[in-house]
Amino acid sequence: MTQKQRPLGSGFTAASTADDVLKGIDLSGTNVVVTGGHVGLGLEMTRALSKAGASVTVGSRDPDRAAPALAGIERVQADRLNLLDPASIDAFAARYLDSGRPLHVLINSAGIMGGPLVRDARGYESQFATNYLGHFQLTLGLLPALRAAHGARVVNLTSGGHRLSDIRWDDPHFTTGYDGMLAYGQSKTANILFAVELDRRWADAGIRGYAVHPGIVMGTNLGPWLAEGEKRTPWLNDDALRAMGLIDESGRTIIDPLRGKKTPQQGAGTGVFAATSPLLADIGGVYLMDNDISPLGTPQPIDFGTHDDVPADVVPHALDPESARRLWDLSERLLQG
């Protein structure tokens, strides 16, 4: 697997936007699902894909609240999807299948990050359940539509934060020793392993898997859901963001793509690259960043005290094929329980 992790020389840079990546690509007749496609990076991918001609279904916890953000975007519709609720996931997939439309691209974009420990109704840790397991269930539910496309891609949004944690095989739900950032890292490792194993299992059916690190993007509305609804925990205040080099003394966002600090338009670029680039026609199961395949990195401690030199290239524990198979099997059991 690791031998695939070589940049292709895509011609794009860390500063390339989703529109740059899609220039000259006609997505007319292409059906796309984007979870969380009404906020942050998801919204930018929805906008860019629609502009290129795609029809986009947005999965949202509250479609009525998503509607204003999607107003004016052509060929887009929002449908109810709560990734912490297995019944909601099954209902979303069933409605899509009932429509009879093939699904050419599934972008598993929605996510939460850090904060206090929250569990779903099954007792599963919320970041693992939302960022990974809910998307795993959704992807399995949409498999008939992906097969019907006769050439489909599944794009999992992940993060350089996968370096923080491998899968905690003995305690993935943090029954002891909860740490919000380790839980985030585990969920992002899971999304990469998911892409690896999906590609192994489904490539012969024309379905390819990719994991995407979008960069460090402010204004993505990424934060922990609390059980009571839409309220979010302000665990990253301005002082913390300033200390991390993400905003300046005036509170303005610092943009420096070469150091991974991107606008939402730039952050969305790698996601749509994974979803559409002809350069990836014969390769899958890889981790992408900066609009290309990431080189294989060396594990090293991450210091989030500053985001000036935080590595984001992929490390071996997130690509291990045995771990990928093991996680798939574990996930199937978790969905049954």
C-alpha cells in the first residue's frame, strides 16, 4: 500500500482552489452526495461541483437550516441526515436508493473536533461515531447506487491529525482516559483506513476510495456537537487561535497555503481533486493533500502550540492493510450492536 503514496505531479499547488482543480471538467450528469455540504468545506465543494455541472444531494441534520446557505446553487437539494443516529442514516440511504439515481461521487465531509466527551445512544464516542462510523454505515447503505454508476469514487475527509492516534483497539470509545484530540486523531486515522480497505474490496466493481487532508481551514464550523442540538462548545477561543498562529492580533485569519493554512476555497480543492481528477483513474486507496497524493511521512510528535510547522503527510499506521481489514470487521460488528 505505501508504495502508492507518491505525488503524481498534478500541476496544482497548495494554493489551488476547487475551481482551479475543476477548470475544464464537465460534470453534467454526475450525481454527488456531500455530507455536511451546507457548511465550511462541504459548502465550498458543493458550490464548485455544481458550478461544474454536477447534481448534488447535501446531507444535513436540519435541511431547513441548510437551505439559506444553499440558495442560488443550481442542481442541489438537502436531505435529512444525522450521522449519530443509525436510523437516520438508513433512512437517508433508502430515500436515495428509491430515487433510482446512480451515485458517482460520495464525499464523506461532515465532522466534529475535540471538546468534552459526548456519547451517542449506543455509548459510542461521538467523534468516532460521527466522523467515521456514521460515514461507514452510510457508504454501505449507498453501495447499490455506487455500483450502478459503473465508476464511482468515495472521498473521506480526514486530517493530518491522524498522526495523533492509531486505532485504540482495546478501547475505541474511551471508556477510560478520554482526550478530545486523541479521539479526533483516532477518527481521522479510521477514515484513512476506511478508504484503504474500501478500495481493496470494491475497486473491481469500479468503486475507488480516497482520504483527503484539506489543510487547516478557519471558518469551517468544525466543533463538537452537544447532545441537546446545535449548540457548540467554544473550546478554541481567540487567544488559543492567536497562540497557534491561525489569527493575527486583529483577529484576521492568517492564510499561508505552503504552511497548510488555507481559505475554504483552497481547502476544498483536494476534495474535488479526489472526486474528479482523471489522474486518479487507475489508483485508489491513497491519502491526498495539496491537490496531489501525499508522500509517506515519518511519525513524529505534533505540537499544536503553533501551526507553523505541523506535519500533515500520511504516516504508516493509517495505511496498514491489516489494520484496515481489522477496522472494517470491527465496524460491521459495531453497527450490529
